[in-house]
Amino acid sequence: MKFRAHVLVSLKEGVLDTQGKAVRVSLKNMGYGSVEEVRIGKSIMISLEATSRPKAEKQVEAMCDDLLVNPLIETRSVTLEAI
């Protein structure tokens, strides 16, 4: 079976997001004064083959643990769909 995983990675609360801060300042300078906070993250799409949904979930979780997410400073949200 083929699956598509969508992994959203974001910085944990309390971790300084310098890129988000720079974007917030730029937006305010452009006239978007209502912007209070900007947090920047990553969106990762993975297509994979697995014999079952649980095995696909396990593979994606392993990918996150091994490479895609730094658990010290980042959180993740994973959605998986059969394609």
C-alpha cells in the first residue's frame, strides 16, 4: 500500500524563534500592525510504501526520530493517508 505522510515541525514554546521574530518585524513595517507573533516551522511531505497503516506510521515516526525532528527544541504533528 502507498501512503502519504505530512509532518509539521515547529519550535517548542519558549524556544526563541529568530526567523519568526524577523518576519513579524517585517510584517509590522509593511503595515500589518495587528500581527502579534509569528512562529516559523517546517512542512514535510513523505510518500512511502508499507504493508499496513501501522507499519507506515512506525516508519514515519522512526524518520522523525532519526532525522527530521530535534526533540530538544521541536515538536511534531504527523498525519498519514492512504493514496
